[in-house]
Amino acid sequence: MSEATPTSTAAPDRAAKLPAQSPPVDPAETAAAADHAVSGGRLSWWRGEGGEGAKRNLGLIAVLVALVVIGALTRPDLYSNADWVWANTLTILKLASVVGVVTVGMTFVIIGGGIDLSVGAIVALAGVWATTVATQSYGAGGMIFCALTVGLGVGLVNGLLISYGRLVPFIATLAMLVAARGLAAELSDKQTQVSNNTTINDIASTNLLGIPLLVYILAAVVIAGWVLLNRTTFGRRTVAVGGNPEAARLAGINVKRHTVMLYALSGLCCGIAAIMLTAQATSAQAAMANLYELDAIAAAIIGGTLLSGGRGTIIGSLLGVIIFSTITNLFAINGLTSEAQNMVKGGIIVAAVLVQQVQFRSLTQFLGRNRLTTT
């Protein structure tokens, strides 16, 4: 009995030293508590990623308003006419339509962690191929099918070279830029090819309810791109691949195949843009769509798309295109040179990248401080 006494007293001591078992934690309650701590008792969408994108888009809208105010101050004689203002707005939207379609495809590529310098050359090649005598003999349907097929095919080649050929996107698309321009010049014999198809040509001159058909095409592509990016698995995989390709691969995403699909999508958008641009000019040539790649990349950056990939919005890219078109229009009505316009565009691009870096750094610090305070 004397030996049993120490044993009986030691057991309670050891039990007392063991940590108390916590009750089961409901994940929903944990998430609600975290939201309560961060937002001060309210679910604060405005502070999340969605709110960050909304703030950025509101900032772009403010820039558009500022440009309109500048136009009204510099040319009050024009802006005092309501009919001219409406007609000028439609002109800006028509000017943004072709580049806007190209920018949608470019946005997907950049979000996916790539870059495409060949979009302007693809537009030229698709336009020239669609306006050859042989292709025009098949009518409007044959011309549209040819442009879309050429754009899609060249985009697939880009994707295959980058994914399976392991070429750097910059090098692969730069080589395609040169090759596509050369092939377009060879097909057209360095001549301007006139489009004789009235159905194609009428695309640029047709209005529905007072709005040009080109604007409707841009709206359709933007809506389709928004749905694809924000409401489908393809969009979520695009963000994952651009944010961290290795993590995406470990999560079961076929990164190579998805990259090919991204460049094919960009090429398809170029095919659509080729038909629109051919309709506007009623012709096609190897030099058409010059520097469209820079306009598309700049518009995507202005819209908040990170060049490193993993983040971007279709609406932001559209606003970026409209901002650049408004600047072009503003310089035109004031009789300023294109050289000054390019300098302003360059300054805006640099400013946008700097703002992106500051916002990203500030957001990271803000989230870090909130984690420390909540823990």
C-alpha cells in the first residue's frame, strides 16, 4: 500500500500538466470571426481584392472625366454642341474597338504570365490573307473564316513554341512578329489589297440604334472575355498559372496546354480585329495594325494587369483602351502632333506601373498589419 501511494499522486500531477483540450472549431465561425476583426464587425468587400479592382476602375473613370474636362476647357466651341459631343463619343469608341478586341486577348496572355509582341503582325497577316482574290471568291463567310483561322493558327504556333519548345515568350512572339509581317508582305506582293465584299465593308459603316456595329462587336468580345475570366474554370486556371506556375502544376493544372490555349485565344481575337480593321479601311496591307502590340500592352497595364502575371481585369483593360483613344482624340481636335501624343502615352504608362507597385506594396503591408493585430 505504501508503494501505491506515490503512483496515485503522480498521475494527477501529470494530468494537471497536460494542456486542456480545445473544443472543436467550426471553420465557418473562424472565417466569420476573422471578417469581424478585419472589418470592425461588418463584412467589408471594399477592402478585399474585389474592392481593390473597383477602386482601380473608379480611378480610371476619374481619369476619363478629367480628359473630358480638359477637352471642354481647350475647345469650348466644340463641347458646347451636344450633337458633336455624342458624335465624338462614338468616334472615340470606334477608334477603340479594334485595339480593344486585341487587348482582351492580350490581357489573358499577360494574366497567364506571358507576353505577345506579335498581335499587330497577326492582325496584318489575317487581314491580308482574308483579302486575297482567292479568299474573296468565297464571299464574306469565307473571308471571316479565313481571318479567324489564320489568327487562331498563328496563336497556336506561338503557344506551342513557348510551352513545348521552351522558348521565352518575348523571343518567340518577337520572331513571330517578323515572320508574320514578312509572310503578309509576300502574300500581298507588298501591295494594298482592296476588299470588294460589301458585306465586310458595311461592318464599319452600319449603325444599330445609332451606335456603330464595331462598338457592338467590341462589347460582345469584352462580355465574353469577362465571363471567361471571372465565371469559368479557364479563368481561375489562368490566374493560377500566371501567379505561380509550379503551384498550378502541383494542383493538377496542365500548365503547358493551358498556355497554348491562352495564345490561341489571343490569336483568335486578332482574327476578329483583322476583319474589323479591314472593314474600316476597305483594304488590307502588310503594314496595317502597326504597333498594336504596344497599345494593347499599355492598355492592359493601365487597367491594372500585372506584367508579372496573376492579376488583371477585362473591364480595366477596356477602360485603358478608351483612355488612350480619348487622348488621341483630344490631341487631334487641338491640332497637336503625334510625337507629343506618344510622349504623353509613355508618361502615362510609366506612371501606371509606378502606381501599381506602390499600391501592391501598400496593400501587402496593410494586410500584414491586420494579420498581426487580429492574432
